[in-house]
Amino acid sequence: MAQRTVSVTSEVGLHARPAATFVQTAAKAPYDVTVAKAGGSPVSAKSILSVLALDVRQGESIVISAEGDGAEELLDELARIAAAAS
């Protein structure tokens, strides 16, 4: 299982545009991608509602996980989106 920990510089959980881009990228994966706040339960990154429900605030860390071929590259892209300023 590949993982990335990202310190969020924009409020992914509160702003639909970054979250929508995040979900669109995750949806391209042929396997499930999960996202969790530090110490929280993982949710599917393929659902915009679950990503928005994370309510991630600026400066918080999230953990993105996936496994399968191409997982490393996908997580690099998702980490970039999650950390991008809105």
C-alpha cells in the first residue's frame, strides 16, 4: 500500500473546486483511493461528498492511500492537488 501525508494549504474539505479536481483524479484509478485526516477513519476519494465531509482545514494533515499499478504516480498527483493553494 502506497501512502502520502499532505499538509493542506487550502481548505480542500470546504472548497468544491479543489475537491472536485481531487475526486476527478482519484476516479481515474482502477482501484480505490482513500483519504483520512490524521487519526481519522479513511473515506473513499472517489466520492466528492466524502471528500467535502472531511472538512479539512488549512494546516491539517491528511493521509492518501492506494495500492496497485500506478499508485505511486497517482498519489503524487493527488498530493499535489491537495496541497495546492486555492
